[in-house]
Amino acid sequence: MLAIRMTRHGAKKRPFFHIVVADSRSPRDGRFIEKLGTYNPLLPREHAQRITLDKERIAHWLKVGAQPSDRVAKFLSQAEMMKPRERREQTKKPQPRAKAQERMKAAATAAAAAPAEGADKEAAAS
């Protein structure tokens, strides 16, 4: 399968990326078929040279069946070459587990019921 993805270049802490089409089995910075553009994250977002794309060749590779990576797909949607991908649902790892959520719900219902009971007692005392 062909992939349109980025390969990292540049010095340490000075990233620079080439956007390439490569076989999905080849290493990230390894062999590629064709260079399609560049991405320089150190430039401001408005700068014209931040992202450069060879739109004709990218359109060709998309027709052939190359699949863009998530980041490259975002670049292509910003360049209006494809529709934006839907955002994936966030992981649920930081949320409490099922039993902890049940305890929290029970505590919330108990807290909501406690003031109502206090108001009933005051009304009965009057």
C-alpha cells in the first residue's frame, strides 16, 4: 500500500519535514518514491513557505490509491484537495472505571436527597 506521509529532516530541535509518497512498509526516513512537498513547523502559520505542496502530483497519487497520514490529510484539507477527516473519539483512559463512576453517582444522588430531607423536617417542625 502507498502512503503519503512526512519524513523528518533538519538538525536536533530544528525539525523540517519532506512530504513524500512511499511504500507503507518502508521506514519513516527510509526509501520513498517521490517528494511531494515540504513542511517547516518553525515558520509562523501565515508564512507562505510553511507548507509547500505539488498539488498535481498529490492529486495523481491520490487517484492511484495512496493513503495520506492524518497530518498530511489535514494539510490537504486546508489546501482544499480533499474533504477533512472526522476527528476520532478521545480515549476514555483518564476517566474513572465503572465501579468508581457508580460510587460517584450514588454520592451525587445522596447529596441531592439530603437537602430535600432537611427541608421536609423543617416544614414538619413549623
